[in-house]
Amino acid sequence: EAGVAQSPRYKIIEKRQSVAFWCNPISGHATLYWYQQILGQGPKLLIQFQNNGVVDDSQLPKDRFSAERLKGVDSTLKIQPAKLEDSAVYLCASSLAGTGIYEQYFGPGTRLTVT
Amino acid sequence: AQSVTQPDIHITVSEGASLELRCNYSYGATPYLFWYVQSPGQGLQLLLKYFSGDTLVQGIKGFEAEFKRSQSSFNLRKPSVHWSDAAEYFCAVGADYGGSQGNLIFGKGTKLSVKP
């Protein structure tokens, strides 16, 4: 079974530029998450999708971050414009719906450096 | 609000020695509890989980954890550490609020180093 795929793995941009990350979840997983992991901290949920609808985006900085999950499969997370404090690893995870919702499978992450 | 505390930022143990990583949580109801491991440059891998029932849960790679409600703890243990266990370990609690399920709240992690 293929795992959660993410690209790119690394990205370096200058502040005020824009960047986009892509995630392909495990086939059949209805729920998709984007987490931000700042160095030295645990992951923090940015947004949660159930199929192609947003369940929770309360911690997403909506003035600069946006995310979509078209057709309920792949997802993209965008930052525009980036700030220095956005430097982090962005993790995508997926899970089944229902009782399996907490068993999340994580991708390798995208390491973003904003200079 | 739910929270997770991992008191130890960095632990070093000798190969073959036993290991215990501490985790304390704050959650009003019966929590869903998890331990994840993250190797350098990798995503997080689920080691074990507690939803209900037996308070001692077994996971992969020889790890186990014990849920103690009275102490609000969910400590991770391994009787004999291998060099390949060197990684960062995260404890997490599954939040369930406002109709949103599945949100994991993570601790800050404990980095494990293994001495030969």
C-alpha cells in the first residue's frame, strides 16, 4: 500500500514570495490534514478536510495561507506572501473516517526555509 | 483546553538499557492517546495508541505504554533500546471538540540518543 506522498521535499524562498505544497493521501482515506511543525516543537494542525469539505481551519492563518482539496483526493497548501516565521516542516496526513479518524498516516513532509 | 506535556527534551540511554519517556496530558474526558516516532527527515510513524480498555498497550518495535488516569500520564517504555531507536518521540492526544474530530494535539517531543 502506497503511503502519503508529498512534494516538494525541500523549498527555499525569499520572504514575500509565494509557495505551494502538494499532498496525495492514501487511497480511500477520506480525511486529510495539514500540520505545521516548527523546529523544536510538535506538529500543529493547520487544516482538516473530510472528503473535499473543510472540517477545521481554526488555526490556519487565513490572511496568507490557503488550502484546497479538489475532488476529495489530492490537496494543495499555499502560502502567499511568506514570512520568515513560516519556516517549518509542513506535514500532510490522512486517515479513514469514522473510528479510524485518529489513526493518522503521515507523509515525509516539506521543509520550507524562508530567507 | 487540551494539552500535552513531555517534560524531557532530550534523553540519552545506552544500547541495551531500558527506556521510559514521560507524557502528561490535560483533557476533561477519556482521552485518545498516541505515541509517534519521527526519524530525521521522515514523517511521523504511529507506535501505539490507547482508546479504551486495557491500560497497558503494546505497539510496534517492542514499545509499550501505560495509561494512568490518576496521574494523567501515558508513559512510553521499552525494556532494551537498540541503536535504531534513536529518533524523536511525540506524545499526542486526540481532541474532540466543536464537532471536529481527528485533531491531534502533540507535545513538543523528546529526542532520544542511544550510546553504543
